[in-house]
Amino acid sequence: DDSLNKAYTAKLKEMEGFDYTKWWMGDEDRKKRMIDTFKKSQSEWLKYRDNYCNVATTDAQGTHFLGAASTGCYINMNNRHTSEIKMIKMTSLE
């Protein structure tokens, strides 16, 4: 969770400090909507991760492997999502 939280916090800070005038037709409202949407998507993703890992570990429930299966699922999901967050770019790749 630590690396995921660091990536999220860093990207949110980058978004909040970004000069929206660098976007084509950028304005302050568009920037605010982007930040709000990013926050909402992260909250929804955390719910998705929890639900997904509950389903993905169904075969381990009732066994002593459940802890390892759940931990592995959370680690894999967090690592993938951390990479996805880092792919968000604030400017074009000109």
C-alpha cells in the first residue's frame, strides 16, 4: 500500500501544481474536474481491488493459505495500479 499511496499522492500533487494554461483550451475548471475525477477514480479503484481480491481468493477461503493468497492479490493489484498512475502525463509528449 505504501508505494501505491506514494504514487497517488505524488500524482495528485503534480496535478494540483500544474499550470493548466499549458493545455490546449485549458482552464481552471477543467483542472478542477480532472483532480476531482482522479480522486474519485482512486476511491472506486480501491473498492474494486478489495472486491476483486475477495473473489480471486475464493478457492483459498477456509484454508491456511488465505492470508498469503490475499496478500499476493493486493500486492499484484497495487503494483499494477501504481504503474498506471505513473503513466498519467500532464503534458503532451511533443
